[in-house]
Amino acid sequence: MEETKTLQMIFANAASGRVTISILDPREDLTAEIVGAAMNDIITANIINSTGGDLVSVIGARVVARQVTELVS
């Protein structure tokens, strides 16, 4: 069985849309404070461009774990 983890950082853009940035295999020692600060840095630096305009606020963040079991290969 293979497990992968992905950090999903969810932002709102200027058009009130959602933008999700996904990072595969995030560090195990991440905290809400670390991720929140990084997300605010991304917004402040204005380094992400979306079809709905600039990122304007943080909606949330989560780590998603996915397990895959091969039945036939």
C-alpha cells in the first residue's frame, strides 16, 4: 500500500474565486502558524497570478493523505 500526502493551500482571488496550490510530500513538522505565515507571504509578494486576478486572502489549508492499494499489476 502506498500513501502520499499533499498540502493544499486555498486562497480567494480578486474575483471571489478559489485558488488551490498543492504541494506534494510536505514536511511532517508543519504547523498552522508556519503554513499561515507562508500563505500570507505569498499574498504579500503577489507572485501567483490567477484568471480571477491577484490572491487577496487565505481561505484555509489542509494536508490530504491518499492511500493506494494495487489489486492487479
